[in-house]
Amino acid sequence: MLPQVEKSLQFLREVRVEARKVTWPTTREATGATWVVVGMVAFISLFLFVVDFFLSRFINYVVG
């Protein structure tokens, strides 16, 4: 076999071995982490909206 093919197959075997060692989160853990991310995105979006709103008002007042 070609050396590149042998190296690729060896790599894939090692990936499979390492993937078996991974501790996957439970459904409950994954759901909880997802809600934390959604909450943080909502909070940061709201914060940036408020900052943008007041800065645009301020700039329109100064320039305007």
C-alpha cells in the first residue's frame, strides 16, 4: 500500500480509539449548557441593543 494511505488508515484507527475515551454529556447536561448559552446570547444582545440605542441618541443630539 502507499505510505500516505497507510498513514491515513493509522490516523483513523487512532481517532476511533480516542473517540471511545471521550466522556459525552448526558441529555440533561447538554440541555442545561444550551440554555446557558441561549441566556447569555439574549443578555449580551439586549445589552448591546441598549448601548447602541443610547449612543446613537447621544450622537444625534451632539451632531444634530
